[in-house]
Amino acid sequence: MDINKILDVLPHRFPFLMVDKIVQLEPGIKAVGIKNVTINEPHFAGHFPSRPIMPGVLLIEAMAQVGACALFSQGKYKGQLGFLAGVDKMRFKRQVIPGDTLVITSQVLKLKANFGWFQGEVKVNDELVCRGQIMFGIESPAREDDAGV
């Protein structure tokens, strides 16, 4: 998936879009995405100015977005939205700094009613950065007429 297809699947936009391209896609099962980390990202202004480190919560968000590309690009889940519901067994092994290229893998573990679980991991140069599970809720996007507009 190139960036245009990603933008069709995900509602996220700059500065919160955490995936640049999908290099492997098994719709409904698994995706592998790439994120190029650059110094001009807004979180580096405060985390930390003298030693820029990508926040762990953004690594979790990147895993969730790659998983959403796998799940919400196909079948009955196409066009749905995912919302973070929990994080389990997440471990961080290495810091991410500007110049790193993240290889993000997310696999659908289970779907039950309006909830699901991803297993995700992030690597830089084949070195594990973090790994864990993400629980998410699934909803249909709000329509303008639902908001009284």
C-alpha cells in the first residue's frame, strides 16, 4: 500500500499518521509497515530537546495503525474505525531516534464482536525495539447527519 491507499483506510493525518507505507499485506490477517523517523516531527521538540527519543506511546500507535491497515482494508471491516482499548505484555528493548527506519509488524490475533487484538512488534535494522499486544474496539465512523450537521 502506498501512502494514498493508507490515507483511504486510516482517518489519521499529520502529525499523527505513524506509517509511511505498507510493504506486506495479508488482508484481515497481517501487515508490515514502514515509518521513517525524522527530527522535524513535533514530539521531538519536547521529548527530549537535547536527546530526541520517540515516545513509546507513539510506537504503540504505529503498531495499531499498521494493524488497522490489515484489518480495515478488507471485507466486512472495510471503512470501520479502531479505538485503543488496552495494551498488554508491551516491552521496550531499544530507543528510537531520528534517522531510524521502523519496520512495524501487526498481526490480528482474535476478533470477537466489536473488539479485537493485535500482536505487534517494531524493529530497527532487524533489532527488536518493542513487542506486545494491543486490544481495540471497532466502530463505524460517525456520519455528518448523526452529529446534527
